[in-house]
Amino acid sequence: MDATNPQRMIADLEARARELAERSRELRDRIGRAQATQRSADGVVTATVAPNGSLRHIEFSPAAGECTPARLGEVVLETVRRAQEQAARQVAAAVGGTAALEFLTGSETVPAPDEPPLPRSLRAPDDEPGTTPS
């Protein structure tokens, strides 16, 4: 960026803003397509979840009527959980290599701020900045 030419600097910033907006749209589209569908091992339950893991659709085969309510509940939960894991992997793949992945996973590390020196009234006489302890 040429800091000596204000018009060029503005043009560069506008171009960068357009590029970031386009990348943001592409990322939003990829995340929006990250729905996942899983079928239980016995084929009784099929669940589809949104990119955020919320349930979009659930379907039961006729064999669901033969399951006990407790068993059917377990199958539903397991099937939805697997679909959520699949959607999460798709979202992670879509945002991989971007700052968004660090944000979503919470792995972004923020350095701890330097501690300010103690006020002079609380420091030992030989604990002045720039001096070495004796």
C-alpha cells in the first residue's frame, strides 16, 4: 500500500474490502451447504442436521414401531449425534486455514498482557526498572 498517495491507498483498501466480502460470501455458502444426514445402523432412524447441528429432519422406518420407546430414543440420539459430528467436520473443512476455524474451535490464543510495573510506593528500593538486584 502506498501511504504517500491517498487515492491509491483508498483504492487499495476498497479492493481489499471487496476481496474480503467475496471470501466471506464464499465461506458463508460453504458453511450453508454443510448439512449432514445419517442413518442408524439398523435403518430405523434417518436424521438430517443443519450446519449448526440443529435437527432439520427426522424420519422413522416402519420398523420403528417394533422398538421400545427407550430403545427408539437411544437410536434417535445416537443417529443425531453422528449427523452433528459429520456437519461439524464439514464446517471445519470449509473454514480450514482461516481465522474463522480458530474462532469456532476456541483455539485462538490471545497473548496475556504484560503486567504493568508496581507503583513506586509498593516497590522495594532496589526494585527499580532498569536496575539489577543486588
